[in-house]
Amino acid sequence: MALTLRERGIPAWALKGGLAAWQRAGYPTEPKAVEQATQIEDVCPECGRPMAEHAVPTP
């Protein structure tokens, strides 16, 4: 990951031992909300937006 970021011009370094070592050392982390799993049928193949955005309301 660090290499990818550096290739994009973002200063980054790999953590020896990774995230687990970071957490064992007591450094802070932030929680991330879990994203709902998306099924391939839920995404429009033409625009990549959720199919629900294309739904036509019924009267």
C-alpha cells in the first residue's frame, strides 16, 4: 500500500509489523463504519450507480 501511495505522490511508509504492531504499541486508530455488502445485481452496469436510483415509482 505504501508503494502505491508513493507512486501517486503521497508521502507514505510501510509499518514494520503492519496494523497489528501499530495497535500493540498503543497508537490510536479510528473505527470505520461497516459498509453494506453490495450484490452485482444492485449496481447498474451502464453507470455504476445503485439500481434503486433508477427505479420508477408506482402510482
